[in-house]
Amino acid sequence: MRYVVVLFALIAASSFVPIANGGIVEYTSGHADIGLAYEGNGDLHLHYHFGTSAIVNGITGVDFELDPDQAYVRVGDANRTLIATVAPLGVVNAPVWRLPNTDIFGRPFLGNATEELASVVVTPASFSSAGMRLTGFSGPGAFALYEFDLDANLITHFQSNNGIDAFDSVSLGIGTHAHYIWGFSEAGLYELTIEGFANGIDEFGTAVNLTDTGTFLFAVGDATAVPEPSSIALLSLFGAGVFVLRRRFKRIENTDASV
């Protein structure tokens, strides 16, 4: 694994992002992605990548990565709007919460990315296709990931209210970066289990079909509280409350450093 280990005291003021709630941070605005990377030896890694414009626990200007269970997305009431019809959410003349597919100041701008799979600096493998699937869902309302094409036609990638099946999938080209609309019909906590997949030739010349799965937490509405996660243990070192951030050696030429 090519990781840089970043250690710091939770009580110290620094440029890094302090982990709260027993080891989970809140992403509230700016550019971030759910990305795919290859670590070698058959290890595909599904993760958050926070660019320097992302605000995480109130701090910005830091480029870093976290595993899915180390962060959650706050879909605040600034993202709430009354809409006539949102077909994949089953909503008619009702308010919905939406993360936009354009960068709007003060809101999360969450994308899906595979740049790392195309970088010869990052990966020794050669990939031909990749994507993400919704494989599990829980929440108080409906969720959908969708977009509109240039002719204003609706394209739905993930949709929770008609059952989770093989159609809940989005293909991502290798070395690409995409933004879609994330829609939620009710306030509350949503857990989206996403499987990332990539197909190609590994560093040993063997054809591979790789997957990695993570559960991503979305807190929809300003008043929705996030309980302390039982699955995340805060790492204590040297008696000072120090923890580890996973971050790969890489750099892809990218103006916002998002992957």
C-alpha cells in the first residue's frame, strides 16, 4: 500500500481536519469525489477524495482522502427546494433535497471519479472499464442519482424506490470525472452502499474484474443528527488522541486536485 501516514493531536490547531464523533468527519461544501484507485496486488480502493475547496469539519484548503466510513455528507436545508415533479424520487409538488451537478458556493459538489485508474504514476495496471453500482440502501425516503442530457432528457442511474437491482449502475470511463444530481425526498439519515468496479489487466498481465464496496452516509436536513458510529474506533497514540488518515502517493494534473 502506498500511503502517507498523517498523525496529529486532536486538540492541536493545524491545517489538517480533526475527526469528530468517534472518528467521522462532516463534509458540508466544496468539491469532493467518490473515487476509485488501484493499490496493486488486486486491491481496488473505493474512497472519498476531498479537494482543496472542500469544507470538512469547518476546515478547507486540504487535499486528502478518507474511507467511506470516516466521513458523512451534510445535505443541508440550503439544498431543499419545492419541485413540481422529480420522477425518480416519486415526488410531485413537494420539497426535495438535492446536491447539484454544478458547483454552487456553500453546497457539497460531490462527483464520481476514476482519474487514478488512468495514472501510470498511481497504478501499475491497465484498466479498460469502470463504474459504480448501488447495492444497498436505507433511509426515511427515496434516493436517486440522476442527470439530464443536452436535450433535457432524464437519465436515472440509481433509484431506491423501485428496488435495488442491476439497473442501479453508472459506467465511468477510465480517467474520467463526472457530476450528477443526488436527490433525497425526506430529511433524515441515508446509508448508500456502493460497489465500485474496474476491469482490465493487472501488473502481472492477468485479466481482472475487481470490486470494492463501501457504505456512504448522508445526513439530509440541518436538524438531522449523526450518532457516534460504533464501527469507527478513534485511534489513541502517545496519550494525545492521535489518528491516521489514509492518503496515497499520487498526483494527477488536475486543477482542483479532486479524484
